[in-house]
Amino acid sequence: MSDIRVVELVHDPLREDLRDAVREWFEWEHKPLPDAVTFYVTGDYDDGPAWDTYGATLHYGDRTEGADDFERTSVADALVEISEDERPFGTPRPVLHLRLKADTSTAA
């Protein structure tokens, strides 16, 4: 996994906007909310690298699956805002891992 760099520097308000948009999308679609979503970078846009609305990975515990397309949704709008705030580029390939549920894996 050395060719992946998890991006943690997204400003908190933008990360929260994205988290809210993802939660709302799953509620609207009547689908189970994953524990987390990982977004990837695309270079397919004319204005350079940006977070992709296609091909996100949904994390359900130890199970993962591909996400539906988030194009033309508030999720896409939030990803655009994040891309405009700080262009996702570099090596290794950056990913944006967004936790949606509280981490319950540690015992108190």
C-alpha cells in the first residue's frame, strides 16, 4: 500500500460538509450508512486533478464495496470545494478517507 497517501489535511469545515453530504445521500437513497468512504483522485478533468465522484470505496466493517456515482449530488459539490481549497496531487497517490461512524474498535 506504499503507493497510497491518505490525505488528512482537509480543513475541518470542508470535511464536515462532505461528511454531512454523504450521510444525507445514503439517507435519501435508503441505503445503509457505511463506516467510512474512501475517495480517489482523477486527472480526467480539464482543470487538473480533483477528487473523483466515481469509484469511491465504501467500508462496512471488514467488507468493502464500490460506491454508486456521486455526480450531480451535494457529495460532488463538497468534493469540488475540497479540490478547490487544496489540489489533490503528488506521489504517492492521495486518497481521502472519511469516517462516517464513531470508531468503536477500542475498549474503554
